[in-house]
Amino acid sequence: MASLVAARGATLARAMGITLLHIERARTGCGPWQRAQDWLAEAVRQG
């Protein structure tokens, strides 16, 4: 059970990291905001 919780937390942390990357890319004009929003929605689903 503890390993399942740890794996889920790691997956969520990875999704949040990718979300932050895409937010920064969008903020600097290097990527679309929609991609950041899509990753944020996925991170929320995983949380």
C-alpha cells in the first residue's frame, strides 16, 4: 500500500513539474497556454 501511495505521489509530482515547465514556456511566448492548461488539468485529475 505504501509503495502505491509513493508511486502516485511521484506521478503527480512529475505532472506538476511538467505543468510548471509549460506555464513558463507560455509566459515567455515559447509555447501555447492551452498546453499548460491541459497539463494542469491532467495534474488535477491525478491528484
